[in-house]
Amino acid sequence: MAARWINVILGAWLVILALVVPGSRGGFFGDHLVVGTAIFVLAFLAMADPRFRLGNVVLGAWVALSPFVFGYLDRGIAVNDIVVGILVVNFALARPARPRQRREPLRTAA
């Protein structure tokens, strides 16, 4: 479940990045806004239905590849996008931890 919350934060980070970073009003402004919002929403939905994780895998891969597609490889924002994209994919693929089964103490024959 913690992995889903991390993706919520990463999606919010992309939205904030689009709104705050100067010079981000270029071609990738709308991309960050839309994809960040989608990651944010899908991460919440994945908490209820794990099938939504696959949407974040695709979106995370897109975020990691977008600097190459849009051609902004020379900016620091490109490194951010590649790292955030890889993290989104990684946390989207993370399986929730199973709760530990409580073992009863061994009983000795009397």
C-alpha cells in the first residue's frame, strides 16, 4: 500500500513541477500536467483495485521516455522525468505485502 502512496506523491510532484518551474511552459507543460494528474488518480484507484497499477506502468514509462520524444535532453528537467518515470513504474509493479500469519505456539503432548 505504501507503494501506491509514493505514486500519489510522484504524480503530484509532476503537476507541481509543471506549474512552478520556470520555462516549463514549453511543449512538455501539458504533458506533465495531464500525466501527473493521471498517475495521481490511478494510484488512488490502484489502492482499491490492483488492476489500475498497469495504467501507472504505462504512464511511468511514458514519463521516462518523454525527454527523448520531446527532445529536451539537455535540461535538468529531463533527468527528473527519467528518474520519476522509473520510480513510478517500479512502485506500480510492487506487490502489496501480505499480512503475516500469526502462528500459534506448539503444543506439547501431555
